[in-house]
Amino acid sequence: MISDCASLTHEAEVLHRQFFHRDAPHKLIECYLRAHAELPDLAHASDDELRTVRVIIDKNLDALGIEPWLRAGPERHLLSRKLLLTAYLAECDAEHREFRQEVTGRVRGLVQLCWSSVRAAVQLLKGRFQKAMYGLL
């Protein structure tokens, strides 16, 4: 259990850092651990899904770029469930101002939209490359 708790703590830290480019608050990590103890969906996964998440966390791969390429079938991939949990916990704790970000003005809005589109395209290409390179399923 201690090893599992340590690996889940590291997992929460890595996923949070990929979303927000900073360390995760202690409260978010506690909630992440509690969610894993209480939600059966986070325990149910195939060996391929477990391996994929482990490789992404161990090698610090781009989880946000890889996740869209894993969307297949009627059920969410384990990585998707963990990323959604991380985003939900961050949104609920009121410590993540990124969820209330506003852009004022048409020009700034257009620049922000273009910049976000370019970043997303690059992230998707990087994720596709990493998925193929590491044989993630």
C-alpha cells in the first residue's frame, strides 16, 4: 500500500505539472489518493492501459498529447480517466486561476486563439510520435 500510495502521489504530481506547469498543491494530491481509494473505475484497467500510464509517468511523456490518440471504443482509457480526475480536482479547489482566465479585446482574443491552436497541433503531433515510439495502447 505504501508503494502504491507513493506511485499515485508521483502520478498526481506529474499529471498536474503537465496541465499547469507547476507543482501540485498538497490538498489536490490528497484528493487524488482518496479518489483512487473510493472510485472503482480508476482501479479497473487492462494490462495495456496500466502499462501505458506507467510508461507515460515514468518517462514523463506528454500525457495531454497522447491521450486523444488513445480514444477508441465505448469506454474511456485509464489515462483519460486520470486526466479528467486531475482537471476536475484542480477546478474544484479554487487554487487554479487558469479556469477563470479571460482575454479582453478582439485582437488579443484572436492572438490567444491562434496561439492555442498552434500549441495544440504541436502537442498532438508530439503525442502521436511518442505513442508510436513507445508502443502505447
